[in-house]
Amino acid sequence: MTCRAPEGTVDELDRRIIAALQLNGRAPWSAVARWVDASETTAQRRYRALRERGVLRVVGTLELDRTREGSSMLVRVQARPGRGLDVADRLTASPDVRFVAVVTGAADLIVDFVARDNDEMMRMLFTDLPAADLITSTEAVPVIRAFTSASMWDTGLLPPEAAADLRPSSLASSCDRADWDAAPQALNSLEQDVVAALKQDGRTQVSTLARTLGHTESGVARAMDRLIARGVLQFRTLVEPALIGYDAEFMVWLSIEPDRLDAAGRQLARHSGTKFLGAATGRFNLVGHMVLPSRADLFRYTSDVIGALPGLIASDVTLHLVTMKYSWHRMTRTA
């Protein structure tokens, strides 16, 4: 399925449904209906219509740092003049890439590679890099700890009480995790199968999963409950930010004094426009994926939000021109 996001395809009820599913992609329709002020039947019908039109998609996502399923590497890519979209197309087609954005600024593209180990990451970045003949330089930025993730983001379209009601209790802020020093736990074969299936459709019913995977419903339900309880399996709703009122999508790349990194990360993670924020290594040690209502808002954001961070040394902003791939799924924009 390809996600298409033409202008003017959603109304206010659609936006509220999207907002509810962003808080919890597997929320019961009874709970969604209560917060969007519509009947369960209407909420389900609207969701199916949005999904069939390619406007949104609910997917299961895996928190890699809690498992042995791999690690990610954000890469800032510069392409040969005039070839940025060609590079983006080839990187988007790669099964090793889960996120691609064409951006402005010091980089032409931002790419998120996922590999099982260092040898596989070396192959991706140095031996088998897609479109290597069209790339002039790369800069790898490994994220070493998350302050917040896209699954935690609140669109702000529903009252604060909605998050408390809809979100699973296991979905706690990454800032407050107590298991950062714990060794990652490997997934068993059933858990791997459940995650793979939910990556395609996060709202697949347990009965359907059981039939597809050839397991009992109780076994599949227990596996899913374990993954959710451990914070390994989360759910997010993929949708073009502009459709829910956020016309400016961008990434921030910050250099923070090492002894102020935790304080700066916690402060920026609390901002309403922060979808993802992580500590990294290299010249940028704090990296975030953000949204704002308009590009004009970037002026105040730069001065009042970035400028107020403790220990700030330097900053860079890469504004998205188009996001080609979110969470493994290609996004196609139409006029």
C-alpha cells in the first residue's frame, strides 16, 4: 500500500480520528468514538475510507534498543547537483532503509539505515550503498538513546485527557525509562512473526494474526501483550503532517555541551512539536524530528526554543521538502 496525501482530503472528524489513533494505533473503536464525538460505526467507516485512499496507515514499530533485532544509523547525504531525487528514489527502494526525507540545508537527504550488526552496517554504508555513484558525501550519526519517539507524539488535536485514556500504560516517556542499562532481549520466533505482521497493518485483529501465522489466538495474544508490556512493540499512525495542520516538518541537529546533554534533551522532548528526539555521537549529539504549523513559526522556534536550550554550542536545521519513506513505508504525494 502507498500512502497518498492530496490536499483537502480530510475534514475535522477525520483529523480527530487520526489524532486518536496517533495516541494509540490499536485503541478500541469505542474509546476512539468517545473522543472524536462520533459513533463507533462512523469512526470505523471513516478510518477504512482514509486507509483505502492511502491517507493514513497504522503500523506496529519495534524499539530496536530493547531487542537484538538491529540498530539504526541516521545518515546525512549530499548528492551530485540535480540528482537528489534520483538518490532518494533508490534509497527509498532499499529494504535496509526505514526513513528517507529530501531536505534543505547542509544535507540533501536524511536517511535511516537499520542493520543487525556492525558488519551489516558497513556493507550498507560502504560496500552496497544505493546510488553511491550519485552521492558526493555522507555523514553517519548513530543515535544512542531516545528521549522521545514518534509513538509518544501528541498532535494536540484532542484534549490532554485523551492521551491519559487512550495510551497504553506501558507507553512511558523514554526519558524516564529505568532499563537503559539492561541487556537487550532477543525475540522468539512467534514474537518476530507478530512484529512483522503488525508492521504491515497495526490494527490487524488477533484472530486474523493467529490464522495467518498458524498459531492459537491465546498464544498470539500473549506474545503481543508481552511485547507491548515491555515497551518493545509500539504503534504509530503514518500521515502527512500537513493534513493535520503541520506544514513545517524538519530535523534539528544540535551540538550540546556534554554535561548539559540530558537536561537539554529532556527540555526539548517536552516541546509540543517534537516527534522524535535522541542523543547521538559525533559533532551533533542531539538530533530531533519536529513539526510546526508553518515555516514562519521556525523563526520563534529557533530563537525561543533552540536558543533556550542549556549548553547549546551550535545548531543546524534541515527542512523537509518531501518525506519519501516513514517507518518502512513509502509515502507518495499527489497534487
